[in-house]
Amino acid sequence: MFDDEHVEDELKRFHRRGPRRTTRILIRELAARGVEGSTVLEVGGGVGAVHLALLEAGARAATDVEASKAFLRAAKKEAARRHLDNHVTHHHGNFVDLAPGIAAADIVVLDRVVCCYDDAQSLLGLAAERTRGLMGLVYPQDSWLSRLINWAFNLRWVRQTNGFKTYVHSRESVEAVVRSRGLQLQRRIAGGFWQVAVFSRPR
């Protein structure tokens, strides 16, 4: 699904137009809560939009865990272009498998990643356990329209790829997993297909 051609198109779009709307909202919400001197863990970082923006906002270090080699190469390239490569550590692989070796961070981010996992509970639980302060998510709204759109996308993607699918997980199940790891919902912003959620760990 995320081959070199797809990722190159995504990187060109990013350079022309910047982060997508929900990604901009997520960055804004996290930065507004203070990121100076923080560490960032981004799961499924794509081209690096979120963790690089947070580094530019004052975070001191970031860890990028990405299952796509093409996206990992793009993220490294973008970090170097912004002279931030010395502040980012990259890991290739499935976060659920790599999590035991990934350190906790002040801010943990999953931007349009929950929808790519059938076992969202494991993904979210492991990410929440590694959150010292803030956790930010962008994932599909649980509505009949979102499910219809997702069904239509999957109908095309399953035919064109090696079986890649996306999922619409219920908001209740997502938030229950995160809350069970001691985090509390601070803000939810919904609009269209996606929703943005920010959680924090009480001090």
C-alpha cells in the first residue's frame, strides 16, 4: 500500500500544502499544552509532519516508529531537510512488536494510525502505557457515513493491494483502552470523516 510512488506523492503534497487539516489541529492542540523540552514518540509517523512540527515548537527529541520503509526514508529525508535529523531516532517495524524496546515519552502521537490496525486495543494500550504526559490521536469517527466510506475504500484497496484494510473502531472502545492506562480525555474535535482526541496523564 505505502510504496515509494505513494509516499513520494504524499511528500510532494506535504511540501505544497503542509499537514492535512486534522494533523494541523492535532499539532496545535498539543503545542498549546506546552512541548518545550519534551520527548515525542510518534507511531506511524508518515513523512514526519507531527514530530517534526513539535520539535520546531520546542520539543528536544523524537522517536519515529514506522512500518513502511518508504515512509521511513521520507521522514529521514524531511528531518535532514529541516536540520532536525540529530533530534530524531527512527525505528522500522510494527509498533506492537517493537514496543517492549521503545522508551516512554512525554508526548505520544498516533495520527491516522488506529484505523490501520485490526487489533486497536493492543496498539492503543501499548502506546498509552508509554505516555508520560500527553497522547494525541486522529482516527475515524464511528458513524454510519464513516463506515460506508471505509467500506468503499476497502473494496478498492483489497483488490489493488495485498489485502491492506482500514477499520472504523468505536469511540467508546478507543477511549476505554486509553482511560484504562490512566489517561484522561482533555479535548475531542470531530468533523467529517476524522476526529482528533487529546488525552493527558494526571500529575
